[in-house]
Amino acid sequence: MARLAELDGIEALVARARGLVRAEVLEHVRLDASTRLPIYALRLGPDDRSLPTLGVFAGVHGLERVGTNVALAWLRSLVESLRWDAHARARLESCRIVAIPLINPGGMARGRRSNPQGVDLMRNAPHDAVDRVPLLLGGHRLGPWLPWYRGPRDAEMQLEARALCDFVEAELFESPAAIALDIHSGFGTRDRLWYPWARSTEAFPRVDAARRVVELLDRTYPNHVYMVEAQSDSYTTHGDLWDHLFMRHAQLHEAGDATLLPFTLEMGSWTWVRKNPRQLFTTGGPFNPVIPHRLERALRRHLALVDLMLRAVHNHEVWR
């Protein structure tokens, strides 16, 4: 099969940023007897996991290629800044960046939302929602022939979901202040910035800290494009990976000595479809900008948001 352009992009970034970016293959996803695709993890900054850390993640849903491309666009911009900007280099002496730009390479190669086994990775954590979830959309056990399939009951998490969770636990859980930004597309006509929960309409336990980070965004970029809300304001789901990771982190840090804030950027892909309805009938068209200038706009549109998340991590005393 043809190589994935997004995997080529990750490898090109690592090659160009040698000495700045450290890469590791977490797992290989098997497509068939002869094809295995890597899940790459990237690290920038010191190896000290007790430092404030920003995690950037994308490609959980294989159809949402634009998320991986936005993550790569920001990482390329950062790497180029590190070559000439002394302030950028100084910041990375006291905080860290970790990333998995493409969590579901098998789904992306197959042109599907799920992984090759038909499982929606963002419904694959072992917990159920506390509140009622939308039919099918909230996750189900009926079978992989329907979207939003959670996987078999009482089964282990899928390889890709385990790789993400193991990586986050290893790289973010020891940090006193960590922010994770997971980049998606495909919901509505607005770009949304979600903080947890997906499992419940009750208030997220660290909602005050999340709102203080949002306040930094509002004050720094008062004309930003994002609708900021709890994910449950839009819908609730079973098995959300970030809910799962937050709950595990909370169990380990009952004293409140560390903070993990998972945010989700949900780019509103319906705007792209409305402007170009024909792309609705192409693979991936409902979730990605197809016309080149719209893709370029998406790639530059969110750089300031990810930069702000990095600055918030570096200055975590302000919101913790």
C-alpha cells in the first residue's frame, strides 16, 4: 500500500530536527501480513519528568487527518523557532513537550474513523458514563459494523489506546502541572475547545483550574475563534480516554499535589462542507478541508492556541 503522507511528515520532522526532537516507536499497528505502521512518540526538552509538561496528541480518529497536520504544523513552527529564538530555547530548559501526532495510523490508512479492528478508540476506555449518553454516538457494544463501537465488553483496551494511555501516564503523571491538547475535527460549524467531562454532566473536579487557563486565553487573545465549554455540554460518552486518564491521575494524586488538564480542540468541519458540499461525498471530506487554501488556513489558525498552552504550562503557578 502507499505510504501515509502524515507518517512521512513525522519522519521528515524528526530528521530535520535531529538534536531537538527525540523520537520513539511505541507500537506497530498491523494492517495485513506484510504491512505494519508505527505509532511515533516525540519528546522535546529535558528528560526530567518532574517538570511542567505539555502533551500534543492527534489522529485518534483515522478520518480526521487535519488534526495530525495541525499538530505537525505547530511542531515544525516550534522547531524552526528553537533554531533562532533564545527565549524559546530558554523556555524548554524548564518545561517539556511530548507528542503523539498520529495515534491511529491503521485507521488513517484504511480511511475510517475506527482502528483496523473497527473500534472507536475514544470510546475504548473501561468505564461507563455516569449520565445517559446519546444512542450509538455515546458508544455501544453492538459490533464494529456501526460507528462509535467501544469494543468487546471486559476486553483489554485496543493496542493504540493502551499505547496512548501508557505514554501519558509515563510522561505526564509525574509533572506538577501538565496540559494535554487532543486535536480532532468533525463536530459542528464552530471550533470548540472542550475540557472534561465526557462521562458526566456534573462539574469537572478541576474546573476552576481549567477555567483559569481559559481566562488566560480570553485575556491574551480576546478575539479568539473558540467556543469553550465542557464536553458534556455537547454530548456525553462512555469510555472517553481522557476521562479515564484524569481519573487514574486523580487516584495517584489525591492530595492535589499535581494537576493534569486534558483539553480537546474540536475543529468545526461542517463549515468546510458548507462551503464545498461536494466534498461530503469523498472519503474524509466531511472531516477535513479539501481545498488547499482552506487546509492552509486550518494549519495556521490554531498555532497561537498551542503556543498559549505551552506558555500556560511554563507559567503554571498563575493558574494552579
